[in-house]
Amino acid sequence: MRKNKKKMYIVMVFAMAAWGIGYSASFLIPQKPIGTIMGKKVTAEEFNDAMTRWHRVFLRQEGLPLDKLVWEQLTLVREAERMGVAVSNSEVIERIGTMGVTMLGNPNMPPDQIVRLLCQNYTVTEEQLLRTYKEALLLEKMHVLISDNVKVPDTEAWEMYAMDNEEAKIEFVAIGAQDIARNVSVAEEEITSFYNAHKDNFPDPAQGIPGYREPEKIKIEYLMARYRDLERNVTVSEDEMQTYYEENKARKYKKAAAPKGDKSAEAKEPQPPQYKPLEEVKGEIKEFLERNKSKELVDKLISETDERIYGSLGRTEQISFLDIGGSLGVFYKESDYFSREEAKDVIRDTDESVYSKFFEREKYDPSPPFDAPAGKFIFQVTDIKEPSAPPLQAVREKVMKDLKEEKALVKARELAKQCAEKAKQTSFEEGVKLLENECKGPLFVKKETEFFKRPEMKNGRLHRYINALEADVPNVARSAFKLKQGELDTVAEESGKKAIYVIRLTEKKEADRKKFEEKKEEVMRKYLSEKQQNFIDYWNENVKKKAELTKK
């Protein structure tokens, strides 16, 4: 913790002096490992270095579980090295050279210039950039070696194609849980019992699982040296704007050349380059120089703020961010409680890696300065709410709604069972009539669907949207392909649009073998790629079991 660093530093300096150990020998103090990969220890320094590099170069999207992903990358890199996979420096430079086309649109740009531009774009050093690309190429090579042994025979490809392209059509009766729930009554003791049964669960709407436990939430306060506040104190002279213009006009303010097809331009002698006049770009230059000057003031002010906070550490009274902000003229704000998912809304557009830092610090342990688009800030956690369920009264309406839907599904199952039994004994139409007699109001819908295919896997879950049902109904689709023409089944969809369906297969279309043969080469490539990826994913998961992250 930072609040203990001051004491620790004094103790360490005293100990080093007493034992005759210089500061330069402090590297001899062993670092505590945060985990092991294949039996070898990984230090916090190694892990944090990898986190920084991979986040800035490859894992730049918001909301990614960075610590988990980077730990997995480290594990796979170690496995590639163990297998003897090697990547030369020339291979790294060659791959980076392709970025001249894909990112920068210039196939003729020298590699060293591409490296410099990428380093600026990703805010990493050249060594960090090259090492990260080398690790990525190691993984790529390793996966190519593994996947080269995967094959798809013709018979297997046809079986996969036949399953993917077989289509079914059903007629159905849908008994919606929400509709029945309107007529369901619940007693107070049922509400209490249902709440107690699910209060310790996190809700999982995708699986239709109720829960009332809320994630960990924290409250922070922060001091920010804001650019917009300090820009008011900045002045930019005419001479400064003139100097900047002269130094940068060739790079930033050159006028576009005349089009090549302009004959009048071609007929003339080559002309010296033309530049936009200073008056035209003066506003842009002034704004740029003001921001640069304000950055210097921000750096100075946040440094003073940090020193003031550091000087207050170790005192018996609590550090007051509000008082420090008032005395130095630094913007102060206290947040509401927020969860990890809500962290991005606290200080907007901040680097993704900072959000996790909010939840890593203890209460009243001031952070070091961090960058944000609006300025630089220091924060401290002022309160922590552990994961817990709010009291029943706070979520009573939600509990009652969930309970009614659950009871409605039970009732819907009973009705669907009666409908299916009647339909099997007589006809589907007679089963529908039974529902008409049992249900009051529009509690069910009878329709026929369009042709649809089997459910497909997306993001770890099966999906199949059927237009006639106006819902994602993977269970209905999966059940339909198990039926023979004319057969019935009852199917529950307990996530999303909850309902019980009575379905009857009316038609099934087999895949067209002729179409398969016509695009066989394309199909084989697709299935080979999928099979290789599935094998790589399975192999990766087994490799990851060889690592253990003991402290995040």
C-alpha cells in the first residue's frame, strides 16, 4: 500500500545503512511471485510489463478481462518456447512492414519509420513493440504447427454440410409466461421464500436464472488537474504562433497539389510549394500551443498535489482530498457507488487498465497520478460495499415479477401437456381448441413458421431466431430436428422471451448434395478452418491448466 511506503522506505534505508547495503544492491531483494507457469515462477514485474504491452498493442477494446487474457498469453508463449518454436528478428520486421499497408496505407514506408509511428500510436517503446509482436508471432507459428495435422475427409464434410443446411418447418402453439403471469397471484410468504432462495445468486438472464446479489461496489474521490481550467492561465504570443507556423508549415499546412489531369497545371513550369497563410490556421495553432502549455501546468500542479498527499501520509488524521484540492485549486469530486462494469462512467475515456486499479486499492490508500483525456488525476477509495443482496423491500417488485413468471411457466407446462396429449389422441387443431377452453384471453398464439435451420453457437450459447415466433428459440429449433413429420413435442424456453411451446413438425428439407459438390472446395476450407480452430481452442485450454495465477 502506498500509505505504508513512506514508513517502509525509512526502515529500508536505515537497514541498508546498518548492514552496509547500497541502494544499487536493492535488486538482490527477491520479488514475490504472483503465480507459476509450467512450474516456473512469474513475478509481478513480468506480469505488469506484459499487461502494459499487450493492452496497448493488441487488447485495446473496452471491457476486456485484461489480467485473465494476458496471463493466458504468457502461458501460451511459454508453451511455444518449450516446443522449440522460434521467431527471428527479420520475421518480426517483415510482419511490422505489413502494417505500412494495413494501418498506414503506405506500402513503401521504411520499416524503421513504421516502427516509430506504431510506437507513438501505441505509446510503447521500440523494445516493447518488437517483443510484443514477437510473442504474437510465436503463438501464430505454434498454432499453425498444431493445426496442420487436422484434416476433414469428404464424408465428414458432407455430414457437416447436410446438418448445417437441413431445414424444418413447424406449426406451434406458444403459451407466454408473461401473459399468464398477469393472472397469477402470489402470497407474501411466497415472495419472502423466493427471495431467500435466490438472494445469494447473481442474476443470469441469458440462462433464465433469477438472482438478487449485487456485485462489489466502491466509492472514490479524486483530484484532477484539468486542462480546461489551466488553459485560462495560458497566453500564446504572436511570435510563438509565427515560429510554430514556420517550423511546421511544410508538414502540416502545405496546399494540395493540382490534380494530374489538369492540363493548365501541367503546361506551367514546376511551381514552388504553396502553403496556407498563417491567418487561416492561426486559430488551430493557438489552440494547439495553449493545450501544450496547459499540459506543462497540469504536470506541475498534479506533481504538487501528489507531494502534498505524500507528505500527509502517516499522520493520525485522515487525509482530506477536499482540503488539498481547495488549497491548490485542483478540481475535486466524489463519486457515487459503482461496480466494475460501471467504472468506465466515473472518469470517462480513461485508459481501460485504470478501471481495474479502482478495485485493487484499499480504502484511503491514495493512488499515483493517472492520465485522462480531461487531465491528470489522483484517487482514493473512500468506501467498499462487498457483494451482497439488497433488502427484500428494495427489490420486492423484481422478486414478485420473477416469482409470477416462474409460477406462470409451471401453469404453462400443464396447459402445454394437456394440449399435446389431446393433439396426439385426435389432432393438432383439437389440442388448440382445448387451450381455447382452458385459457381466458389471448394467452397463446398459433402459427406456422418459415423454414429454419438448426441452432448455431455464438459466444458460448446456442441461438436460432425464428421470425414467426419473434424470439430466439434454440430449444425449439433443436427439438424440431429430432422429430419425424407429424410428430409433436413440448419445449420450454426459459431465457429471454419465456414461453412453453407445443410444436408439430410439418415439413423437413434435406440438404442438396448437388449444391455441396458445386461449392465443395469452399465448404471444405470453411469446415477445415472451423475444425482447426476448435482443436486449437481445446489444446489451448489444456495448456492453460499448466499455469496458476495466485495473486491478481
